[in-house]
Amino acid sequence: MPRQLARKDPSTFKTLPLYVEATAEGLYYRSQGLPLNFVQMQERRRPISVADSRHFAAELANLGVSVRLTLNWQGRDYWLLVRQRRPDRGDVVLKLISGYVPAHELNLPLLTAIQEVAEECLIETADGWLGGRFGDTWLPTPYQPLRYRETCHFRLSPLSGAARPVQCGNLMLIERPLAYVHLPTASLQLVYDMRLDLPKDCRLPSLFHVDECLEDGQLIARLERRRPDLYLLPLRQGHPTGELFTLRQGELQPASCRGLWLSESFAEQDGWLVRDERIRWKDWLARLAQEEQETGRLAG
């Protein structure tokens, strides 16, 4: 049976709407207006239109963060993707680890990003569950029912950032996350590239995704061992392949790719804009193959 790990009151969440200015050189955002609770934020996440994808100003509903997390397992790199059921959009997608940025972290969205890793990506070993560390910062251990190991942890480290800078008020985000404005939800999304390194004495690891569901006015987080919902997408020379796996007790197990959809962060980006809600797995792979062919022709 699913195991309940945590219960939250969604009314405690507060964020702020944004004002965004984008140019060909970079993107600037700041808070605008009064704080919003979860319901108010969702009400503002409605489609908007922008005339110029590279130069515009817009009012947006919220700031979100995603983490493109790379794991090396037995000498091969994998991206970690999670399955999410999105009642507000009526679909099920594979997506990057992601979440909404609360008001008090708008100028430090990296903190939200690493907390989302701690909450969504659970690593069980033969000796207990792993906590994590990003540089000198310990990640939270959000689920008290789990027995986290005290002498062993995984490490998060930043990978190279995007070329174009992102600025919050007067503060430049030094990690240089990739940024896009998602027109269907009127939101700004920052994507951090990170690497996850397991400890050397990590025996028989299993990976699980835990997501929160709204039930009777409460956000409930449950662990479902029969549906780990965390997938490994293998890379070949840094490029995704057409395979998916889960990791159970140190063994990779193939996962079906039939009928899969990916979230908007995998859809085509035009300037600073993403216009799609989702993209089919097979369409995404076809686009990647076409881009690799075009890159090869240019290199040749």
C-alpha cells in the first residue's frame, strides 16, 4: 500500500506575481503586486500572447524552477525524469524535477530548486535513505517517517549554465539557469543543470519519486513502491537516447515508452518563449535527431 510521508496545508504557500522584461541579451524579472496563495496563483495561470519572442515586457502569474539532474550510474550518464499527473491540465507527463518558487525565495530560486530535489527524488539504499548536500548546504530531509542515513549522503553540483543571463531586481543569478516564459500558463520557468553523485558505499540503490496531491484541502505526499515514477533516460555522448529505465535495488529495469508525453520544458523554445503545453515522446526524439543531423552538416 502507498505510504503517507507528509501532509501540508496549501494555504500556507505564498508567492508573488512577476513583471518580466526580455531582450536579446538577457532577461530581467521582479515581483509585482500583492502575495498570492496557491488557489489565486492557479487562477492567474491563464494563456497570454507576446508579439516578439526576443524582446518584450509581460506580467506573469508566478516563477517556477526545474532541475535537469544528471546521474552517473555504472559509468554512464542518465537524466532523471519524474512522472506527474496534472489535474489542472488534464494530462500525465514525464518532466524534470520542478516546483513553484515561494515569495521569500524569488531572489534565490536555487534554494527552491535544491529543496525540490530533496522532496521529489528519493534514494533508498540497503542501509537506509540518503540525504543530500549542495556545496556547503545540506538539503532538507522532508519526510520524518523515513530513516535517513547519518554518515552518508549524495552530492549535488552545478553544471555549466545558459549563455544568456537572468537578473532578479539588481541581483544577477550567478548559476545562469536556462529561462523561458511559458505562454499557456503565464509563468516564468528557470531550469538549473545539476549533477547528482552517489556515495561510493551506496549499495543496491532504488530511486523513487514522491509528488504531492491535493486531497480534501490538504497536500498529501505518498510513497508508492509499486510505481516508482522516477525514470532514468540514458545519454550517449551527452545526447538523450530513446530508452527509459527505473532503478530497483541496483538493477536497471526497462520501462515502456509507448504513448508517453513530455512536459513543456522539452518542447521547442522560440527566443524566450515556449508555446506548447506538452510534446509527444516520439516527436521530441525526432526533433533531436533532426537537430543532430543539421549540426553534423554544419560541422562537415
